[in-house]
Amino acid sequence: MAPQQIPVVVLAGFLGSGKTTLLNHLLGTGDGTRIGAIVNDFGSIEIDAMTVAGQVDSMVSLGNGCLCCAVDTSELDTYLERLSRPAARIDVIVIEASGLAEPQELIRMILASENDRIVYGGLTEVIDAAEFAATRARHPELDRHVAIADLVVLNKADRIPDAARQELMDTLADLAPGRPVLCMAYGRIDPELFFDRGPGEDRDTAVRQLSFEDLLRETAAARTGAPGRPAHSTQDTRTGDRADDGTGDRTTGRADDSDCGSHDGHEGHDHGPGESCTHLHAAYRSVEFTSREPMNPRRLMEFLDSRPTGLYRIKGFVHFDVPGSRQKFTLHAVGDFLRFYVSPWERGAERLTQLVLIGSGIDAQALHKELTNCRDTPPREASEHSMWGVLRYVADRTE
């Protein structure tokens, strides 16, 4: 059985885009998640804002359980190995691409790595909304970086008018068709868009990793200024969508909103008459699908091979009632990257399919309908040959 792998997330963006601010936000709001951050130097990481527990070589241990490494490209493999060792107990590794290498080179290094404890966790390209045209003129390669991104973050979106922001969104949609684009300010984005929260006590690993159950608690703490949470104004417009066809299948959807008010000592920006922070709503959604009916391998692969626009991450496990493939198939997908991991079902565990899908502008009801149509309902038609498409993406087939 393949070991549980640590996702490696790449943060890219040109000087001034706000990726270091975003990284500091992730380091400060991990909520128990142990993050291994790989940067070119320590200069911009808010180490002073945390307790420095010790320093060994070019690795700094932060008081919240995170580790930060200052490396160059030649050292990347070495530090990926160090951070992924079980003794480090790291949950996710985030690489800030500045000064290290071209984003596609970092992706190539991660995908080509022989380290079986890590897995590609996606490329996020951070864009400075106010300076996009100037940055694009200085760095024509920006178009290529956006095109290969799995997620595009339009930072400082509060600094441009609505019409200009919509025009920029259209440009990014042309450069990266089908990719989710999120507007935000001050790098404040929910960590669960990028990686899985720190482990809980009672939930299965595959499901726990994309759960949004702690989100409401986190928002409440932020509003009240509870210890460990910055107090800031957040307009909560989360919505829930539920569909139940009586077979045990269900879909829930939640949307999260970014605002552009006062954050961490920053004053809110002025808005014109009738304008408010609502135009910065990130509108990402989490959709949960559960089925007690086994899934049809061919139909599921057709869905996964033609994922809808805006879908960013998929996590969970799948049950196939196919001879020779009745094990638990844990699924990890980010952008175009897809892997299955095969393992035995836990003793006494119910065999079912449970998936969580995250994206921007996705239709919860449509996703539910598509996945429902992927079930292998009686009379069963799936055969051993129907698993070939799935097995192409299996990372380790030792079971």
C-alpha cells in the first residue's frame, strides 16, 4: 500500500504580487496544520511574529509547529526529503517560487521526484490586479505562467474599479480556460483551498482532508477576536445546497467570501457611492458527494477526464464493485493532476463512495447529477476491463 503522501503546493507570482503575504497568512492561520515552507530567503517571512524555537542550518522551526527552509534550486530535493520525513510530522509543503526556478521547472522536479512521501499539490499563480498590465509588459512570460496554473489568485482586487476587474477576469479566463480565478485582498484566502487542515480525532483521513466542518467555528472566532485569531469584519454569506434522492447520496455546497475591509492593521479602501466590499466575494464552493451504490469505473473516468470549468480539487475515496478491484480507492486530484491510491477497507467499514469537490463558480446540483449518473446501478455492467482507465492513475498497486 502506498504511504500517505504530503501535498507540495507551489506559490508563484512576480515581485509585488502578494505571494509572500499569502504565505504568511497560511503560516499564521493553519489551525493545527504543520506547514513546511520552502523559500529563497527568510527576509519576508514573519518569523518575528512567531516564536523561533530553534535553528539548524537553513531551517527555522516556528513556534506554531511549522518549519521554514531557505534554499536554492540545487537544494530543493534535499529539503523536500527532510521535510517529508515522518519525524518532521509535516502535513503540507508550500514552495514560494521566487528566485528558485520557473514554475514549470518546480512542477517538473516535484512530478519527477523519487520521494514517495510527496505528491504534487497544485500551482497557484498570484496576480497583482493593480499592476497586471505593467507586469505583463515587463514579463511576457506571465501569460505562460497563468496558462499552466491550477488556481489563479487575483490579489489586491480592491484597488481597481469593478469594470477594470471584470475585464481583467475575462483576460485571465482567456489565458487559463476552465481554471478557477479568485479575487481577494491582502492575501487572505482560506487555507483549505490549498491544503488539508490539521488532523482531527474522529474522521477518516481521506474525508477529513477536505472537510469544511471547522469553517463556521473559525469564522465565529474571527468575529469575536478569540485568542489565536485576528479580529476582522467578514460578511458571512455561506449557502448550503442539499440534494437527496433517497439512496444515501447527498451533495452539500458552501461558498466562502473574501472581503476587503480592515485586516491586520490595514485600513479598508475607499469605495465609490453604492459600492461595498461585496464585489470581492471569492465565491468558492465545497461540494460533498456520498453514494452507497458502487461507482462505474468508465463513467467516473469520463467525469474526471472532462472536469467542469472552475473545479480545482477533488479528494475522497471510491468504491468499485469490480472483481479484483474491490479495495478502497483514495482519490487525489488538483488541476489536471490525478492519482488513485489503493488500500484495504478498514475492518467493519461501510463500503461507499465519499468525495469532496472544491472550485469557483461550480454548480453543486449539476455536479451531483453527473456523479449520480456515474453509479453502477443494477444490473451491474462494470467488468475487470472497465478498470483500465482507473488503473492508469494508480500510484501503487501492491494490494
